[in-house]
Amino acid sequence: MEPNQSFYSLKKEAEIRPTTLGQAARIQGVTPAEISLIAVMLRKAGAAE
């Protein structure tokens, strides 16, 4: 969960639980900027492992 994401998009993602960035990008109300933030977080999490 990214603190900069809108409440609406966080709620939608929690309901739908996408398994890929492509699925998340298709959720109505989720902006391209939010998808970019998620991608950066995933890359950082992968690098930390």
C-alpha cells in the first residue's frame, strides 16, 4: 500500500486484488502515476531480497 495513492484506488485494489501490473492498470480510477509508484515499490522490494 503506497501512502500517495488515492483512497478510491486503494479501496478498488483491495476489492479486486490484481495479480499483475496490467490488471491493476485496468482498474477504473487507478492512474498511470499510481501504477508507476507500484512498479517502483515492487522493484525495490525485489532488490532487497
